[in-house]
Amino acid sequence: MKTLSALVVFLLLGPLLFEARALTEAERQQAIEENTADLKAAVDNGDLEAATVALEALKNLKQAAESAQKSNDIDDPKKPQNIDDVFKTLRDWGLSLTLAPDADGGKGAHFGFNHDRHAGTDIVWDAQFYLKWNLLKRWLQQRHEPVLYLGDLRVDSLAVSAQGKITSTDNTATDAWRFRLESETYLRLDRSPDGVLRGLLINLAAKDESNRDFQMNRFSGEIWITPIASRLYIGRFSGRPEDWIQFRWRPYVGIDAGRTDSESHGMDDSNVWLMARGKVELALNFLRNALHVKDVVLSAEDRIVYLSETSTSHNYLKANLSLLLTKSIGFSLDYSIGKDSPAFQSERILTGGLSVKF
């Protein structure tokens, strides 16, 4: 059961042992010319999807050129590197750090304090993070985000990841570890310019999930599906950045099929979990402008899991207030209530601290 965990940890540390090769100037110029031609052809044919892909590729090539220039200037004391530039280097290796898996990019990983009001424990230090390494980006040895097309199916990433919710000294905490070998794909359903449901985003993973002390372990296959429908504000904020408040939301459905082993409860069950998840986000632009920060976002996410082995369902609700100082650094305040996997123990936890994202 722990083989997948060890493999994921090794692969996540892998990129730190090697030096990524950037595109040469000649290769970059050739790629720009090819994507410019693709963009012109897409516009002439009225293919909005192809035009969007070409524009994104050109944007990534521009970012790669800027990254190469910054690498050349790194030893120049007159040009200090800011924190976003440092994290940009990690992104170039295919690494990303967020709070949890999220189709919209997600919030920053949390490092701060934790107070479990349900358990009545003291305030302790905690960390909640989702560290992911996109193997496609590494294997293709490119500085921009690679994709693989298989007809109407686009493979955005093949990755290994480690997700943790851990505390420093709280022995009654409902901590959890999740290690995954995962892929993220986009299935295009509608090519028409006025279509509503453009496609489906599918996340498929082999997962090893355990509690704090690895006494309860679940090895399973997991799939999450969410629609791409920006006209319904799924994944896209309503209105304009100048508006006082903007809104977006996203629904998910999922299945987790696997086996649960528990040393303390003597469990050894093969079972299926049915899952649903919903997220709502409000961009508080009036507060952002008043505080002169990059973003202020208020959000709530609710997850329901139905356990086939016990015919019961568990609910886990999490509210968050994020204040971003830069693209990578900010502060966050979370409140969670309910029962989270794999142990499904009751919790009512307030957390706050520094958020980091790249």
C-alpha cells in the first residue's frame, strides 16, 4: 500500500536533481512562427478553439523568453529577483504548489496555526498543501505548458502529487496524507462559437490515502469530472475586474473505488465511494481596491461522500478568506466543519496563516 506513496515522494523530489533544458532562441523563434501561422489559419477558418490554443502557446513562448532573460541576468546585482521570479523557476520545472486539487488553479498552500474547536485542543502549527509535478512538462523538456492531443481529447498533464493536512503536536487531529499518480484531460464536446457546454475536464488518479499515523490506509482509483461552461460562470468570474464584486462557481462529481485497511479497527474492505463537490467564489474587488492588494477572495466549498460499505454519507464544508499580496504570497483564514476522509472523524477547525502558491 505504501509503495505508491514512496514512488510519489521520490518523483516529486526528482526535478530538484536535474537541470531543465530551455528552448534555444532559434527553436523559440521557429515555434513563434508556427503558432502565428496556426493562429492566422484558425481565424480564417472561424475555429475559436484552435485560435485560443494558438494564443495560449504564443503567451507561453513569451513567458519562456522572459524566463530565459531573467536566468541570464540572475548574477547581475543591479537586477534583484523578486519572490514571483523564484517561483517561476519552479513552475518551469513543472512543479506547482496549491492548497488542494482545483480545476481553476486553486488557492495557495497554507502554513500557519490550527485550532480544533471540536476536540478542544490547544492552538498548534499546521500545514495544508498540494505539491504536484507535471511529468509531461519535464519529459518534453520545454519551458511552456505542454499538451498532448488525441482527437477531441487533450491531455493537459500527467503528474505525481503529494497532498497533506498535518499539524505539529495535536495527536487528536484529523490529519490526512494523499499521494497520487494522476492525469488531467479535457474532452471537447462543442466546437460552435455560441455553445454553452464546451467540454468536460476529467481528473483520473491512482491514489494512496492515509490518516496521520498511517494506521488507516486506502488504495483506490479516483475520477473527478467537471464541466467547462464559461457562459454559466463555471470557472470564469462574472462581470469585469472593475466591478465591486465578481462571482464564479464550479460543480464536480466523482467516484472512488478501492480498498480500505485499518489496523486499529481491523477493517479490510473493498468498496466504492460516490462523491459530489461544489464551490462558490466571490472576488471582493471593493476590498481589494481599499487595501491596495492584488486580490481578496471569499469562498465556500462543500463535499459529500457516500460510503457504499456502510450506506452512509458524510459532509465536509470549508469556508475561506484569501488576501493575496502578490501572485504567489498572501494570507488566508479557513473554517472547516464536518467529516473528512479517510477516517471521517468530526472536526470544527479554524486555521490562519501564510499562503504560498506557484
